[in-house]
Amino acid sequence: MNIAVAGAGAFGIKHLDALARIDDVHVSAVISRTLEQAQEVAEKYGADFASTELEDALRSGEVDAVILCTPTQLHASQAIASLRAGKHVQVEIPLADSLADANDVARVASQSGLVCMVGHTRRFNPSHQWVHQRIVAGELTIQQMNVQTYFFRRTNMNALGQPRSWVDNLLWHHAAHTIDLFAYQCGQPIEEANVLAGPTHPVLGIPMDMSIQLRSTTGQLCTLSLSFNNEGPLGTFFRYICDHGTYVARYDDLVSGEDEPIDVSGVAISMDGIELQDREFVRAIHEGDEPNSSIASVLDCYRVLGELQEQLDAKARP
């Protein structure tokens, strides 16, 4: 399978590393903002060609699928362009930064009959899979999730400490991970959602702190705290408070409520959530199947994000 990767930043590299570990997959093209970077990365990963234009990959008859690791603001339009070009597409999270755009991608994906998958990586991390498998088996029921998403980003830098050409977003990007995971783990839609935002950054133009509260249709709760002002351990930490036990997930690691390590090495073929996500993308294309985190399965997350954005917009009006 020939896959083009658009975006050679921090997450593009994560996907390229993951694809290199998957049999019968070839990176056919690397697309980046500058030709120099695209060529350097293409050479490293053995891609056939490099370009600054996604259209070059979409016109190629040698490209079967595209993984979009581009700025959030481009995700919806590039996903639609990829689908209309007959390419299967995986869009890094978030699918879009508006509900209208998310719905547009979903409509085109449904009409295309192609695989359209969104990078909701938390569904694939072995730590969260371990919890999910026990929920499905009837061994656990979530009572409450407490989640902290903390970064230090007072300047516009990416995960590699490099300047970004676009501005990240606590709500549409980082909250999307938890909103989708909460509904996925509960197996129920979210019926109530509330948000509070801190002051807007004078240069970046986004709230730097946020608090979100969620309730599922069966009454399970989620409290999510997000910050770009945190000077301390960075990342997202999930505390599952269940009817039988408490569990804390830190990316691919899992411990009990007493901080005792839980072995999740046997949960999946890899301990890398991005690799598992890419394996699911490839599998779904090969088998003509709907993947976990298909656009249809994650779309309700964007409904909730849209409702929360409406709350923030209403509070901002004079």
C-alpha cells in the first residue's frame, strides 16, 4: 500500500516512524511547507517524491491513501480534496475546528465509499484499550473520569520546540481527545457539557486555560482541566474511577489507584498508540471495513465541541 504523508512536523514524523514498522506499506510521498524539509524527510524514509503541494500526491496514480498531519485549519478542506481524488484518508486530530466543517467531511466520506479515519489516538493506546476491554467484558463500569491536559506553550511552538506556522487550540484539539474517549469508554453519548475559559492570550488569541464538565446519558461524569500555562509534567493524565478499582493512564502506561504498574504489553501488537492507529487504517483499507475511529464513529465528539464553542462565543459577547 502506497501512502502519502502530508506534514513533516512532530506528528508527521511519528506517523512515518510507525509506518516503517508495518509490513507491505510504502511511503510514496512526503508533503511539507518547505521543499527542503520535504526532500530531507522523503530521503530519510525512502519516499518516491517530495513536494510542497498536496495536489501532487492526489494526482498520483501511485498513491492509495493519505495521512494528513497538517495544521488544524487545513484538515477539513484537505480531507475532502483527498476523498474526491479517490484516496483513503486518515486525518490527524482534530477533524476540523468547526462542526459545520466536520459535517461536510462526513458527508463527502459517506458518498465516497472510501475509508475516512480520524486520529483519535486514545482509542488505540494500550492503557486505554486495557480499560476498554474490561468495560466491554462487564468487569468495570466507569463512575467518573478526571483528566488533566497540561502543556507549557506561552509561545507558538510545536511538540519538538520548533516554531509553528499555525496556532493550536485547547478546545478543538486537546479537549477532543478526552471528549471522544469518555463517550467511547462509557459506551454512551454525552448529554450535557459545560465549559469555562480563562483569559485570552494577547498574541495567540486563544484561551490558555479551560475547564470542561461532561455527563453521559447514563450519568457518568468527566471533569477535564486543560492548560497551556503549566510548568511541570507535561501531557495528559487520565484517572478512571470505576465501580471496581481506580486506574490512571499516562499515554501508553497504566497504574492502579495505588500507583501500582499494570502490565499492558500483551494488549496489542505494539506499545505505540500511533502505530496501532496506523495499523488499523491499513487494515480497514485492505479489508474494506469501517475502522475504529472512523469519521462516523467520532462525529458526535464534534457535536459536543460545537456546543462548547457556542457557550464560549456567547460568554464573549458584550
